[in-house]
Amino acid sequence: DVVMTQSPLSLPVTLGQPASISCRSSQSLVYSDGNTYLNWFHQRPGQSPRRLIYKVSNRDSGVPDRFSGSGSGTDFTLKISRVEAEDVGVYYCMQSTHWPPFTFGPGTKVDIK
Amino acid sequence: QIQLVESGGGVVQPGGSLRLSCAASGFTFSRSPMHWVRQAPGKGLEWVSFIRHDGSNNYYADSVKGRFTISRDISKNTLYLQMNSLRPEDTAVYYCVKGDDYSPGHHWGQGTLVTVSS
């Protein structure tokens, strides 16, 4: 199974400042079709998760453009250009290249300093 | 708009059974792969099961294989998860998730809590 790791696991942020979360996979996430199936999810406190980013860098509908994803192979990054209050919660990366199983990272908890 | 509404959660004793349902609307259910993902209290997300759009193949996490069964009823636009031989470690909120390119996608239900306890 592909193991996903994230760092940091806790990220205090200042409103209006940038933030960055790293995600690493135990093997390359490049699929035979050339795509890389790395996703990012956000879960606000008390709410269901929702996907923000798919295939490394594609934002889902309705996701603000302050969120961006990048990376390749085994190393990926989610960046928030200017953190807003609604961005608090837990962020998970998840791979859907080598399945089953689909595997999530442990999550990064973002809160306001 | 797309809606996924889970039901069927509750408290069950170890070794017992429960069937979760997920009523889907706002999209063509018969064309969409579907997932169950769970979250133990205070823990992260764990993928549980996946069913293709036509129900032709089902996939399970090792932790539930042989005990859980995913299915779908196209006529009712409903996804199911039959859970047998439940264990305390199955205690979690279970989310129904619309698939996108086989992966769990953008649309999740509100979740239903399953508690396995004597």
C-alpha cells in the first residue's frame, strides 16, 4: 500500500499570511496514463471533508484561487496565498493512483495564531 | 444541486450488524462510482469501500474485507454498506462520497455515526 505522510502535522498561521503544507508518498504517483492522482481535502471543524484540489493542481469548482497545488512524483505541496479565517481545519492529501486502497495522509491541522 | 444523505447509523454490540444507506440526488447516480470513507472519533480519514458505476466490481480496505459489503440500487438512487461482525474499532462517522475519476471526489454526505460498544 502507498503510505502518505504530511508535514507539518500542526500549522499555526497568521491571517493574511501565506501557508504551505507538504505531502509525500512512499512511491511515485504517476499513473500509466501520464496523470498524477494526488488530491487535497479540507475539513472544517464539525463539517464533512470536501475536495479542494485534484490531479495535483486542479482546483475544484468554487474553491478560491488562493489555494494552489503543485508537485510531482512523490513530493507535493498545498499553498494558501493569504490565509483567511474560514481556512482553519484539517487538510488531508490522498492518492488515487495505486488502488485499492485509496490512502490518505494523517492530516495537517491549521489554526490561527 | 448534488446531495448525499446517509442514514442507518447507531449503537450496536460487538459482533452485530448494521446497514448504512446513502440517498443520492442532483446527479446521474447510475453513471457515478461511489465510495464509503470513515473517520474514527478524533482521528483522520480512512477509505472503506468503492463500487463502480455499474456495480461490476467492489473494492474494500483490508480492515473490513469479508465483513462489509457495498451495493447500490439504481432504481432508488441509493448506496448501501452492509456491515457484519462489527468490532469496537469500526466505531466512526461513515461518509458517502461521490466518485470522480474513480477517486473520492468533491461531494460528501454529512456522515452517520456508528458506535460499536457493549
